[in-house]
Amino acid sequence: MAEQADKAHKAAEARLNSQRAFWRTFGGFVLIWIVCTIIWAVTGAGMFWPIWVIVGTGIATLFMGWNAFGPRNTGPSQAQVDEEAKKFEN
């Protein structure tokens, strides 16, 4: 029982660390987006090239967000493991 509580505690800690890392990275990306947009505006404002930076880092942000805030990966339940183990006994 204590082993399962310890496992749950470590999973919760890892998820919280992932969420903190997401927010730090997202803040850095927003800063990069702002800097690129300022450079674009100051240098003549031709084609809006910062969109490529925003799209690229935005995709990375989506994947990080899904990992940090998406469904939890709890792994197989004990019943599923027992059921699979029965297949090997026969």
C-alpha cells in the first residue's frame, strides 16, 4: 500500500514539475515572439516573418501543454496486469 502511495506521489510531483516547466517555456516563447515582432516592425514591416517563429514555437507549446495538462498516463491497472498474466499461464 505504501509503495502505491509513493508511486502516486512521484507521479504527482513529476506532473507538477512538467506544468512548471511548461509555464517557464511558454513565458520564454512569448518573449521571443514580442522581440521578433518588434524587430519586424522596426526594420520596415514587410512580410510578417515572425509568424514562422510563432507557428514553430506554438506547435512545441501545444505538445508541452498536452503533456503537462492533458490526460494522465496512469499505466495499466492491476486487474489488467492480472488478466494479461493469465494468458501466459495457459
